[in-house]
Amino acid sequence: MSSIQNADTSHSTSIFTLFSPQLLPATLMLGGGVVLYAVESYITATIAPSVVRDIGGLELFSWMTTLFVAAGVLGSITVATRPRGIGLRAVYIAAALIFGAGNLICAMAPTIEVVLAGRAVQGFGAGMLGALGYAFIRFVYPEPLWRKASTLYAAIWGVATVLGPTLGGLFSQGSAWREAFVILVPLACLMALSARWLLPRVEDDRAQQKTPFLQIALLLGAVLLVSLAGTTGNMSSKIILIAISIASVSAMLTVERKSASRLLPQGAVMLSRPISRLYLTMFTMMMVLTSDIYIPYFLQTLHGVAPLVSGYLVALVALGWTFAAFLSAPFSGKRASAAIIVGCILEAAATASLIPFLARDNPSGDLVLLGPAIVAMFLMGFGVGLGWAHLVTKVIGLVGPAEQDKASAAISTVQSLGGAFGSSLAGVIVNGAGLADPGGVSGGLSAATWLYALMALPGLVAIAMSLTLKRASA
């Protein structure tokens, strides 16, 4: 056990304790890994159109996101399924170097195919870095600070939502997109070099077992299929891909339940166990939240909001997450459980409230309608941020040391799966409701109404699950 854990936090469990002299090095390293993952995700989303304009490959455009997401899930799984005896610090060094190498491949790519290869490498390293943040928590911080560390990671994602597109915009002209990939390489190399001195060396205390290759293959297949469903324009293809993806996840859970070699912590596929309901709460909350991807379009089409302004307005979702995370960071025990419940209710209610306020023909941008819609966007993120860190802490607290890496990696995996399924389902809903045909204002009104009516429903599942978590370890 690292000596860092022996830091005296009995008198101060403020989030600023994470930046005390004894904890600052590890906080910078773990937070830095999340920064690389989060900022790069949003930078690339902004510069992707510039990439295909410069080197071609529009027909492969969607794969830039698909491969990154799938490789990210594989990276997070690798943290838990790495060969026996390889410590978390060594994995961190490898992850930072892999991430940097992926960025260099993208920066030097002469064709879109090479960019895609770089994105896969990049995503694999990023997925590892994201999972390592949670995996290291129990070794780096005393238990009263676990929620604070999770809060910090949430704040980083919120800031990245604004910072990433802004940085991407600076490199969106001509071939300048290459520099956007280069700028994070020195930071990744510095973090890899510093890890040996700034991160603790911790014992590999995982239970010994064979690598669950079948479960990994089924899960990756599901991620690839649902990601493709989110990018294809054909409605029938979308439905088929999502259906096959759901079948693949179901098969993975069936195999996981019966196999001696498990990908997830014990009890994670049994709804009678609290850890299963924690993961399901996370999954459904992320599904609901991804309905925000169409908010900029509805703001522009229905409310006459300028594209740049609409982009920053939707960033209020991330701002709400960050603000709520800091607000609820001091909560523990019953207050933490209550924060999860209230957060689930707020997210579902805010999503449903977009029906009367966002799904309206308001070309003049009348604030009577637009104002409440903006508040609802903020509350969507606020609801998730209110309970997310407490969900993470409960997951980590429920499993024994031998399964901590699995539990931590599964948090990142569930988050990615929820986002992938949510964005794909949202695409099916809006296209089926007339976003493209008939399109225009009438199509936008129909699409917005159906989207936020149906995407609020998984929120009801999250509420139901959250009500059963009161006795789960805080």
C-alpha cells in the first residue's frame, strides 16, 4: 500500500486537499491522463471536417469516431486484463506513449486510412488513461478523498467540452489540423517520463484468471456495431445494427454469468446485486445525456441561434455536470445516496422539459421559450454531476482488492457504452421522426418532440435503480 494513502486527511477532506504537497504529483498525473483523453476527443470532433477536406476520404469520415470509441473501450478493458505482474504504473507509462504515438501517426498521415490507424492507436491509449484514473484512486488517496478525485475528473471533462472545440477551431484551416494532433504529444511524453517518480508503485493484487477473450470480442463487436449505427444514414441499417449490437451485449452477459474467467466484477450481471444496479444507473444516465448532440441543430433551426452561439450554449450541459460535481463533493452516507436519486430525477425531468421549450418554432429566439430551454440544458448535466462521483465511489467501495481493477475499468466501459448506444438511438429517433424528411422546421419540431420524449424514458430506469442503492456502500 502506498505511503501516499497515509496522508492525514482527518481534518480536511476538501477537494483542494487533492492539491496538497503530498498528493499533488499523483493528482497532476492522473488528472493529466483524463485531460489528454477529454481534450483530444473534442479537438478531433472539431477538426475532422478539415481533415477530409485536406486529404480526402469523406466516405470513411464516420470511422474516425467509431475506431476511437471501440479502441477506447478495449484500452479500458486492458487495464483490468493485462498480463499478471504488470503494475499500474507501467501501464500508465505505456498508455501515455501509445497515446502520443497515435497523435504522431495522425499528424503525419498522408491518407485518411493512416489517420484511422492513428485514431485507433490514440483511442487505445486514451481508454487506458481514462480507466487508470479510477484504478489508481484507492492507492493514491485515502477513502474520504475518493469522491473528491471523481469530482475532479468530472470537472476536467466539463472544461474540455469548452476548451477542446476552442483549440480545435484554432487549427481548422487548411493543413493546420496536423498541428492539433501534435500539440498534445510533448505533454504525453512528459507524463510518461514523469510517471516513474510521481506515481506510486503498487502491488498487483488481482485474482489470477484467464483472459476472457470471448466476452471482450462480443463487447467490442457491440461497440463497433452501435457506433456504425450512429453514423449510417439508412434507417433500416441503423435498426439492424442496433439490434445485433444489443444481441451481442446480451450474449456477452450470458457468457459472463457462466464463465469462470470474468470481464466484470462478481455480481455485475445480476440485478439482485447492488454493483449491477450501479452500472445500470450509470449506463442509462449516459444514454439520456447523449441526446444533447442534437441540441445545436434544434437551436439553429427552430430558434434562430447562430452556430457558434449554439455550440457554446450546449456546453452548458457540461458546465452543469461540473458545477454539480463540486457542489455534491462533500456529501457522504445518506446525503450521497440522496444526491444520486435527485440527480437521476433532475436529468430525466430536464430532458422531458425540452419538449415544450426546445421543440417550438421560435425563429426570433424569444427568451420566454429559449430561456427555460437553456436552463433545462444546464440541469441535464447538473443531474448527472450531482450523483456521478458518488456512483463511482460506491462501485469502488463494493468490491474487494482482487477485483478493483475490473470495477474501475468497467466504469469507463459503461460510460462509453452508454454514450454509444444513446447517440445511435437518438439518431434512429430523429431520422424516424422526420429530421431529414420532410426536414426544415416541421421536421425539426417532430424530431425534437419525439427525441426528448423517448430519451427521457431511460431516465426512469435510472431513477428506479437509484432508489434501490440507499444501502450500497458509500
